[in-house]
Amino acid sequence: MKFLETKIPPPLVMLISGAIMYGLAQWWPDWQFELPYRLWLIVPCLAVGLYLGVDALRAFRRAHTTFDPLHPERSKHLVVVGSYRFTRNPMYLSLLLALVAWGLYLGNGAALMGWPLFIIYMERFQIRPEERALAQKFGQPYLDYLTQVRRWF
């Protein structure tokens, strides 16, 4: 399945995952749940996700490097500032938080199974290939970064 590596833009993977979550909620309506004050969970997920995504894009822009996830080999500089000090994938974490918020909004246990699928797909077909490309490009400084900062959170 190597042909899928870095081929589908992560925002599209998120939208597909969100559609699957909606489908699961429709398929299993008996799994609906009522979560009191769910907006108190949804809003922070979206706010933190938005912050992480914007901060990551700004860091890439300041470094004058590409943020195109389909071509990690085009990176010119290793970005380890801002939210990249805490997570190696703040952009993907921001997409994940949007999916968690979507699942909470749907209020369905089956729908909540969609975001782990996003993580599994991203790990296998996006993050690992990116890490290989960046290790090849930046060598030991990147390998050191991998040991210091977690992949997701």
C-alpha cells in the first residue's frame, strides 16, 4: 500500500473521516448519547485546533519553507519553534481536534470511532513517510528532534 503514502492531502483525509463519522452515526442511531454541556467540550477542541493549525502555518511561513504535506522532501528548513516544541504534528493534531469536536457534536458513540481511523491512516500513510523524508534531508538534528518531541501530544 506504499502507493498511498503522502498522496491524499490531510485536510481531505479529515473530511473523508468526518463523512465516515456521519455515516456511522446514521447507521447506528441507537448509539446516540446526550452529553450535557457538550459545547463546553466542542468549543475548546475547535479553539485549540485552530490555534495549533494557524501557529504551525505561521512558523512554516516565517521559516520560508513549504508546508505541502504531499512533498516533505521540498522542505528547506527544519521547523522546531512554536507549537512544534510540544508536538511534531500540530497541523494534523488540529485536524484531529476538529474531528473530535465533530464526533461530540454528532453525539453518537459509533461516530466517535471515526477519529481513531484518522490517526491510524495518518500514522501509516502520512507521518511515517514524512519522517523518513525529513530524516534523510535533515539528518541528526531531525533525529534528535524526534527523541525530544512527541508525535501527537
